[in-house]
Amino acid sequence: RINRNENVINTLTYETKNKINKKMNTNDMYVDFETIHDNFLDTNPSYGEVNGEKIFLIGVWYKNRYISFLSRNLTHKEEKRMISEFYDFWISVDKPRIWYWFAETSMWERAQNRHNISLPLDLHDLHTIFYEEKIVLKNCFNFKLKSLVHALETQNETQNETKVENGLDALFTAWRFYKDSYGNLQEVIEYNKLDCIYLEKLVDYLQTLI
């Protein structure tokens, strides 16, 4: 069914319709994490106490504004500062519902475990809705965020691109910046910003199916 030449949309469940309805849920936030994993993290104390992965960037799209929370380095202490700053911001804007794509819940749980802290968020996985509701778009061959959005943009004849094309590109770019002070993270931030905006685009698309 993924390879069909037309959009294939089943009737959305009552639960999903209520969940995605912006008229019923007016305070939504769209969030994307960027991480570096243990294969790249240095065991040298100057780069941090290694424990599997580090979140180095949290991007937020909220009320048509992009906000980024960025680690200054890859230390354990710095990651805790950054995720706490993000959490405080979320609290300050009245704990909006957070949409993400696929992995952020598990990333956030691991980060809390790394720092032995509890920072509960109202997280909702948009990937689960597309997958479980079997929403298939023309010219889209998987359930990846960018594939779905690009399929919609192709149908609407508009597209956005960044030099950083995927999470692996972002990881390599960040690693060179943090370890060797090479380049900067602006391209990663732009990539992250697009992913956050893409989340809202998919939620907006789902509104048309209600």
C-alpha cells in the first residue's frame, strides 16, 4: 500500500480526531531533539562523563516562533543545565502538549535517568498516529517525518531544504564542532527548526481529515 500513486486515508478513530483537533487543543508545542551517541563521545573528562548519549540541542516550534536550547559543550553538567532550561521554559508557557516524532520520549527518559532527576513532560508521538492509522501519502515510501512532509510539499509544489539532510549529518557536524571547534552549529539548528515546523505541518494536514 505504501507504493500507491494516491493518498490512502482510512477513517480516523474518534480518539485520534479528538487528540489532533486544534480547536479542542489550542496550546500545542512541536519539539525535536538532536543527540550524539556513545560511539562519538570522548571518555576524556574534558568532553564529559559518557553514558550512552547526550542531547545537545532541543528545538521548539511554539506559536509560530522557533526557540533552541543548545549545549555549550558535551559535559554531563552542561546537558543537565540545558534540559532543565528547556523544562523551565515549558512550565513557564503553561505546560503545552508536546508533539514529537518517534524517539523523544525514550530520549527524555534516558536523560532523566542519566541525571537522576524527574522532569515529566506531556509528550505525544505523531509517528504513532500516522503508523497506526495507516495514513499513506502519494509518493511516500516510508513513515519518516521528512518523507511524509516532502510528499505533501511535492503535491503542493513547495519544498524546503537545508545543507544538513538527516540526523547523521547533524551528529557529524555537531561532533566536529564540539570536539575540534570546527565550523558552527547554525546548519544543524536550521535543520532542527525545519523538523519542528514539519511536525506542525503534519498536524495541520491531519486537521483536514477530521
